[in-house]
Amino acid sequence: MLLHDPAEIDFSLPGKHHYQAAFHLDSAWGYSLVPVTVINGLRGGGPAGVAVFGGTHGNEYEGQVAVKRLCRDLDPARMRGCVILIPQLSESACRANLRISPLDGVNMNRAFPGNPRGTLSYRIAHFVKTCVFPHVRIVLDIHSGGNEAVFPLCTSLHPRPDPAQQAEMVEVAKLFDPPFIFVYSRQMASGLLTDEAEDEGKIAIGGEFGFAESASPKGVLHAYEGVKNVLRHYGLLEGEVEPIDPDRGTPPRLVSAPELRDYIPCPRDGVWEPLFQPGAEVEAGQLIGRIHDFSDHASDPMEVTAHRRGVIIAQYFPAVCRKGLTLFVIAQDVIL
């Protein structure tokens, strides 16, 4: 494994090569070492390069585990084209088991397009945009809820104005064979890795494959096999697309919450008592949770009701919730 100046990685070298991309620290004499594996198939060029990221948030482990396994398992002798695998994009956050990097306090998934003269996270984001993205057309960013939210297993994407790009993104999202495909709002945040890729015209897919700082066996399975399905679909890997959850018996369900008003904030500090699991169907006006104030343990809880009919696609995970944090998201079925 090579320690390497990120700007000097040869993304066209045939075969499989593992690197530790060295990004200098802001306050010490040393480096954050970001793992990078570059595979150029020995069966010739491919129609579309693919980049796969885990560890964009450090306390989300399904992507880290699945992408690390792919670094080891993918065989360039059976492949065409270019695949770039980064299992721990925010390496410092991953080592610290945190959502954000402890070295600069930055959320990597808010740092794009990056800045070559910025702090560590912004420089890593700039590397992705300027050195990784030019070699790929497909971008896969594997997430989970960490300690912030619970989702039913899903792939995710944004609504796009280009119908061809949107249709292809939905097609790629299906290859992970999840119960849900979630079309979510770009109004919730800026600086996302997938935002930057989408705006460059790339096919960019996210996903939520677990929660609670775990490494869900089912989530890792769908992430690992889903990436392999994407490679098969685009002809980079031998073989046909394979079902991942043959026992489910139904195709992925496409649901959407494209507007900011669908992301309901917690109205006050308190202890959140949800009444449903994510993935549950609810009706408009239905009681879906309570917020408790223990400064007066005899007080009535604040009742929280569904603002519309649909499926609970995301729900705040910890019991203690602060005013303004997103409490839940209700999505509705959609046809794109």
C-alpha cells in the first residue's frame, strides 16, 4: 500500500492499486491518510467509470465495511473500465466515530465543491471533485442514519430537471434492490457530495443502509451487492444483475418528499416517544409520537400528528430531541 500525494495518483494504471492519500494536517506535522483503491479492468476500457464512497460521515459503518470488502474482492481480470473505491472519505471522522471531522469540525457532506486552500475536509472534497470525478460517470455515496435518524433501508436521490438523468438515477437506485427509493429535497442542505456530482451531469445515488453506529448485516449486504449490480449493469463486471432480497417479492417502492415542508422540525426540547417504526403507513392527522417534558413529570405530553398521509421514511433516532432538529419525514408514492 502506497503513501501518496493525492495529486499524483495515476487513475489510469492497469490493474488494482491501493493508496493512502496523504492530506496534511492543519495543526500538526503529519497527515490524514484517506484510503483509495483504483481498479482499471484488464479486459479493456468501459463505458462508464464508477466511484464508490463510504465513511462520508464517520459514524456510519455499512458503507465503510461494504466498500472495504469491494477493495479486496473485486478482480481486475474480470473487469473493464475504471472503478474508484474510497471506504473512509472523512478518515479522521471515521477514526473518531463521529459524524464530523474532529480535526476541523466540518461535516464532509457539506464541504463540496471543496477548497484547495481550505481546512482538511474542504481539501479532501476538492480532491474528489478535481481528481476523482473526472474519471467517472457514476457516483455512489453509501450512508446510514448514524445516531441522527432512522430510515427504512433505502437508496436515495434528488429530483432533477433533466428527465434522462432522473430516469437513469432511478434505474441505478433500483439495482441495490431496497424496499424503498427515496427522492428527497435539496433544500435540506448544501455542499453534498451527490449535489456536486449531479450538477456535473453524473448519475449520483445515495442511500441509507442502517443506523445507530452499527454495521447492519442486511445493510452491508445491499450496499456490497448493490455496487456489484451497478458494475454489472454498466458492463464493468462480468455477469448479470442479481436480486439481493428475493424473499421480498415486490419491486422497490418509489417515494418522494421533495419540499422543505415535508421535513417536520421538533417544536421544543424534550424526550421523543415515536409510536411507529420507519416504513410505517400513516394517515393525515394520526398521532405518531409524543414529546415529554420531565421538568413536570405530571404534565401532559405534546402530541405530534402526521401532517399528511404517507410512509414515515425518516425519523429522529435519539430519545432526547432539541428544538429545530428534524423529527420525521413523511413521503408519498410517486411515479417518475
